[in-house]
Amino acid sequence: MSTSSRTWLTRPTDPEFFTKAAEVCALYRTRPAGSVVVSVDEKTGITARSRKHPDQPGRPGRRTRREFEYVRHGTVSIIAALDVHTGQILTERIDRNNADTFIGFLRTLDASVATGTDIHLVMDNDSSHVARKTKAWLAARPRFHVHHTPKHASWLNQVELFFSALTRRLLRRGQFASRDDLATAIDDFVLAYDGHDAKPYRWTYDGSPLKSA
């Protein structure tokens, strides 16, 4: 006799859940004057791996055949910032995911945005994002305006859509002989993406285009 189960996540008791969600959605819909809206997050532990045996090329009537076994060559982690209203992406390879690393990336972001332009920062509640050192750094730079996604709602962060594209178009089928090989491939992907594919996502919430809760 077989059994099945269905999994769901009970939303935590947070009276401000929908208020926070609506605030993020409002930023996606309308960029405040004189500002940019940037979604930021890390993608950690990306595995550099190659197949143990070479693929067998496809031919008419037969698909390409790929052997199951692969060899691991370590992992790469990146941090990324997505300009929500242009689709442009900025990424950086990171060795550690902590407040110092995050602040270092914020400095890069700060330098890349024109002086006099406010930065609306959308991010989840990862420990590096809410660390005391991070809060102090942001508080000293008033052009940064922080908008945290609600707990268990990191899916509201649009940079996750870019990570999905990166996974589907490069990581899932790519073969990488080393960590450096993988990091270079990611950099090349981002350059090509910014040059040809970057555009605002047609994003939906609760089944309707940017529906406020």
C-alpha cells in the first residue's frame, strides 16, 4: 500500500506580514523618484562538477545521452544585486557569507550607483543582512532605504528569479572542471545576460500582477 503526503508552510503569526509584502510589491510597481530599487541575496554552495564519462552525442531519432555519475570539484558562492526596473545584474564571488562580506558588497553597490540617487534595498532576514555591524553601516548612509521581506517570504525577492535563470540555463547542464572554471562561467553568463537579456521581470504575486495583499 503506497502513501503520499502534502507539504505546506504555516505562515508565522506576524500582523505586519501583508503590510511588508505590499510595501515590497509597491516598490516593484513604481520606482520612487530619484532612486533605484535593488534586490539582493546570496547563492551559496554552487557545486562545480563534471561528468565522469563524456556525453554520447545525439543523432536523428536519438537524444543526447548523459551518464549519471559525476565528479565534484568544490563549490562557489556568489552575491547578486538585481536592478528591478532595468533587469541589470551585479554579481560578486564570495568566500564567506557574513556581515563583513555583505558590507563589502554594499560598498561595491554604493560605488556603482550615481551620487545623489537613493538606493531602495530589498532583502531577506539572513543573519548577515540584519547583523549589528550591517545595520550600523547602513544607518550611516542615509541614501540606503532597507525593505526586508517578511519571514518565510524570501520568494518576494526578485533576485531569486535571476538565480533560477542561472540554474536552468547554465548550472543544471554545465560541466565545470574546477571552482575557478565555474566562477568564470558564471561571470561570462552575467556579462552576456546584462548585454542581451536583461529586462524587468513580469512578476506576479498571489496569481495577479503585483497584487497588493
